[in-house]
Amino acid sequence: MKKLFLLFALCAFTLAACETTTEETPKGKLTLKSKSVMNFEAAGGQGEIVYDFVLENETRASKPTAVCVVDWITDITTTDNNTITFNVAANDSNEREATIKVEYGTDSFQVMVIQAGTSAADVNFTATHVGGTFYGKFLVSGGQTEGFNYFVILSDTQPEAVTSIPAYATEYRFDIYAGESSEFNREVHIPVGTYTIDHSRSCRIGTIDAYQDCSYVYNANGVSAAFKTGTLTVTEDSIVADVTLMNGEVHHVEYNGAPIMEDYSLPTYADVYPVSQYTDTLSFDVTGGYMYAYYRGNWFGMDNDVWFMHMIEEKVGFSGVYMIFNFIVPKTAGGFSNPEGYLGEYKLTNPNESMDYTFPAGRLRDDSQQLNAWYMYCINGQIDMSQAAPIVDGTIKVEKVDGNTVITVDGKDDAGNDVKGTFSGVVSEIENQGTIIR
């Protein structure tokens, strides 16, 4: 298994952000009545989507909205008789796909539009496996990424790892940005939608990052080739990509099945259960430690704010007890304008209940990155995984006592052991990382 090295980049975990509103959230029930997949000839034409709609609360908006990110689907119009019309432009290239998203409040559905092309692909590839990893949001110059980052691998064998070069396999790799997080799902679903090659590295929703060959194909000889243009379309039961390589080759890629990332065959710490190697109560008592607080806005996309806190027993050499937490607080806590907005008593997050004053369970990402709530021990900046445990249940209290911030943990690790102790110190750094890129 690979070793883990502690970097201050742990402060740059996955990030999320959403706009807030003081108005009542619109509620309505949408049901698609026409086909979920619509096919058009290369000449194009007009399409019509038919749906049922029941308004569940009174708001100013009385009709759903419909959007599509590609420029060849235009004039999308929502009529008064539960239909949506749109125009599909003529296609003088290869086959292409896109999705139209129809939504009202929190309810939505998507329709896939497939248009025939006038030129055949140079390469047709059928993938049998889908792999990759979910990175979430992260910090870039000026704030945080707009989209949630998924690295998607379509292959004819089970992918081994994001960092590996496949042996005797063909893999198409797409670094996409979606509007939905997979943070609370152990099973990583790639969000439905259409994603388009973007060489500018905007990190916007609906793009494929092609900057410095972040998206490319490996052939069976392990030779890579970057994408010049293309789209990736994800539905509930398929993934279709049409890409043009830098040398002009046109590739058509299909995967038939649910867009769920498979586990890697190479072991990482994320494959070990339980991760905690403790066999009895895990106890700690730290005073005079160093603590850091980072306000991250609406990280999980659930209309709550998040404070990420990490703390180390000995700042010099970065050694001793090291702990991280994501604390979810209500917007009424004041955001970054309240530098002590992280104070409170927290219980384990339940996505089906209020997020207010909760913490998500600790876990490892596929690439062994620690997320959410952890007890760890560091030696000169390196985590000793024999002394590391995710906190997966219990309560955490954060309070101010005589000028110090005191965190009291009464929880459990993933092996069922009690995790009990206090970490006391001064919050020496507070940073606003909640800015959203527009």
C-alpha cells in the first residue's frame, strides 16, 4: 500500500458552494410523459418534450425551466400546456449528444438528444468498465471551483488507478465538472448531463478540463493522445462520448450501464475495513495545541455553511496528535463575518435530516485522502496510519474556555472503539475560502 504524506494541502479538501435565497424554495412535482431519449437526423428539426406538472406551493414562477449547455440546441421554450419546444441545428460532422434539463425547485428530469452525423467516426469503442474518482471542489486562484470534479475512466478492463498507465488496455479519461456532489454517497454516481471540452480550465459546471492534457486516451500500448474537442453525455443507463484528437481522428465511445464508478483493483487504504487499527478505547488530551479554521461556505450544496478545522499538537515539525473536522452550521451562524461561527455542539450528519450543527463521518477517498472527521498521529509531517482512525459516530463539542478553543470528542471509530478526549489551543489562523468563481 502507498504511504500517506501530510501536506498543508489538507486544508484544500473538496469544496462546494451554492447561492442562497431568502425566498421560499419553489416546490413542484415534474413527471416526464414523452421519451427520455430523442433522436434527430443530421438535417436537424424541432423537438417537443411533454410532461406533467403539479405546483405544490405558491411562488412567482408557475412553469418549469429548461436549459441545455450546447449551442446546437436553441430556442428552448416552455409553453403554457406542459410542453417544451426546441430546435436542433443541422449537423455537418459526426454524431453528437446532449441533454436538456427540466427543473422546478428541487425536482427535475433530463432528456437526452442524439443527432446523427454526416461523417463516420474513425474509431468506435465500446467500454466495458467505468472507473475514476471524485475530488469534489477545491481551491484555485480567487476562490473555489464552480463545479464538482469527477475524473472518469472508460475502459475495456477494470481500471487500476487514476495515476497508473494501463497495460494492454484502452482507456478514455475525462476530467469533468458537474453541478452535483457525491460526498454522501459511498457509491460514486457520475451526474447525468452533457460535458464539453474546455481548454481554458474554467472549472465551470458542464465542462471537461482539457488543460495540459487532463483528458486523453491511452491505447493498448500505453501511448496517450489528448482531446481537441468533444462531448461526454451521461444518462441514467449509459455514457456516450464523441471526441476529436489533436491529430484530427474522431472517436466514438459508448458505455452501456449505470454511470457508477467501480472500485480499483489495486489496493489503497480506502480498501481496508476497518481503517482503524485500534482494539480498545482511543484516548487523547492535548493542551496548548495549534488550531486553524477555514470558512468554506456551502460546501455540501445543502444550504448550510461549513467550517473546516485542523489542529496539530506540535507546530514545529508538525508532529503529535493531528485532527481534522468539517463542522456544518446554519447560515444564521453568520458565515465568515462571525469568526467563531464554528462554536457549537455537533452530532453525526444524517443527509435525511437537518444539517445544522452536524459533522460528516470520517472516511477515506479512493486515493486514500482523509476526509471529514479524523484522529491521526503525525511524525515530522507524515501520518502514521497505525495510529489513525476515522470518527464515524458520536458527538463533538466546540467551545471557548479562558481564551482557548476546546474540542471535546465523544465518538467511535470504524472498528467500534470509543474515541474520547479533548484538544485545547488557540485558533491561530482564520481564513475565508468561501469565495465562488463566476
